[in-house]
Amino acid sequence: MSSITIALKLYASLTEFFPERVKNNKIEIKLPQGTSVAEVLSNFRIPSERAHLVLINGVYIPPEVRQGKCLLEKDVLAVWPPVAGG
């Protein structure tokens, strides 16, 4: 099976899910072709309730389609937690 390389960006408190200290909140990862957004989140043990805003190349990916949305070569997957404000 062929593989792809994507960039994964985690923001705010989600950076704790990176395997080690990462500069600029971004890592490049190799994945099997056909890997879904939900599989990447699961592989990094990011709870679905913490993956509030998920974008591929700047396009919002709603929770209900993350299981079926497969990543492609050179995609940028960016994930933000829920933000509290006041």
C-alpha cells in the first residue's frame, strides 16, 4: 500500500498530544493512503470532544464527515480545541 505525507498542526492545549516537544505546533507524518481524519485524531489519542475545529487546507470538516474524509498527499490538517472566552 502506498503512503502519503501530510502536515498535522495542533493548536493551544492540543499540542500536549504530540509525541514530543514540537516547534511551531506542526509535524509532518507519513500515513497509509486512504487514512481518514478520524483515524489521525484517534492515532494521536485526541478525544473527539477536544477536536472542536478541524480544517483540511483551510476548509472546515464537520464532525459527521471526519470518519469518511480521507487525507491526500501534502494536505494540512489543523485542529483547534473549544475556546472559552468572556
